[in-house]
Amino acid sequence: MCFVEPAGNVQSQRKGNPPVSALSNANLTGSKIQVDYDGHCKEKKSVSPSASPVVCYQSNRDELRRRIIQWLEAEIIPDGWFSKGSNYSEILDKYFKNFDNGDSRLDSSEFLKFVEQNETAINITTYPDQENNKLLRGLCVDALIELSDENADWKLSFQEFLKCLNPSFNPPEKKCALEDETYADGAETEVDCNRCVCACGNWVCTAMTCDGKNQKGAQTQTEEEMTRYVQELQKHQETAEKTKRVSTKEI
């Protein structure tokens, strides 16, 4: 679960403890959160407690991935009579080496620079605000990295990079866990004046400071209490994923 500043300053969409600055701004209470509904967010006619966070849904992630693969496949050159062409793996190897800083890993900033080489691939315009669209691209790059990052180090080795962009690889559909239930991508809920959305298997929340009018009661939480609360949500998610992996192995 992660937090997003009201202005769109996303710390991360990936699982892990949120930064202290994000927790300081998010006034989360210990009350249980309930999912309003499954599916992508509906248009709200009334003013919500807070704007929905900028998130990369699985459909956004998969569309970006499709465009990248289409771009790379267009660069394939068949072998000629007297010349050697370039296959898909060789093209990926070329780009990997071009944007790797020397540690044989691509982090999110290097991956984003790679994607930005193709304007068509990077031109995802889900939001009317260009700043939010720019933010969306970064989040979707993080989501792509998460697809094949086997050791959870936020970086891709070449083999992980190759798997991520393998045309025959079908990204699994991930759901968010909460209170022994699982929720589809796009499920939405509210915690006091903050809004949370399920995106690519993680709960993503805004990080607005709630005033007395918006809070459910006058009680506030310390940073330590908020950290424990978020960790509990993460524990639900991790337990659900472990259970799913065990069930898959048994089958």
C-alpha cells in the first residue's frame, strides 16, 4: 500500500513500508476500511472527501507493455544473404546495455528513459492533466518492473528484463487483499478524508491531512500507530499471495 500527495506526488505503487513523510501526511485511523465496489472507479457527481490518487491500473500497464513490444518487434531485421540481422533478444540486449549504468541492472529511472525513446509507446493519456499523465507513465514503469522482479530489488537483470517484455508472457491478474477478501483492480474505498484504490495488486491511497470535520471522531493517530496500521494491510496482501501460490503448487 502506498500514499499519494494531493498534488500527485506518488511515493510508490509498490508494496513496502511507505516513507515517513507520506505517513506524516496521511491521517489514517484504526477503523476498518470497506470496499465501495469492485471494478474501475465510477464518475462521482458529488464532491468526494479527496480526489482519487493517480494510479496505474493493470489495463494501463498492459497497454504500455503492448506498445513497447510492438515498437521492439518493428526493429527486428531478418538475416540477409550476406548480412546478419537482429532478432528480438538482441534488440533488447542493445537497449539494456544502452541504459544500464554499469551495474547490469535497470532501475525504474533507467527503464523509464528506455521507454521514452519511443513517443508512441510512452504516450499514455488517461488523465486530462499532463502532469498526471507523466506521473502515470512512471507508475506503469514501476508496475512493469514488478512483473518480473524476482528478488524484489526494484531493478531488473537482463533475464528479468527479457521476461518482462517477452511477447509470449501473459501478465497475471493481481487482486488486492483486505479482511480475508480479495478485490479486483479498480476497487475503491475511503479512509476518513482519504481515498484508496486497488491498482496492480496494491492499495494506493491519497495522503491528505484530515481536519476535525472529516475525521470519524476526534481521535488522531501517532506516526507509529499509522505505520502499524499500514503494515497490517500489507500483511493481509502478503498472506493472500502466499496462499494463492501454495494452492497453485498443489494443483
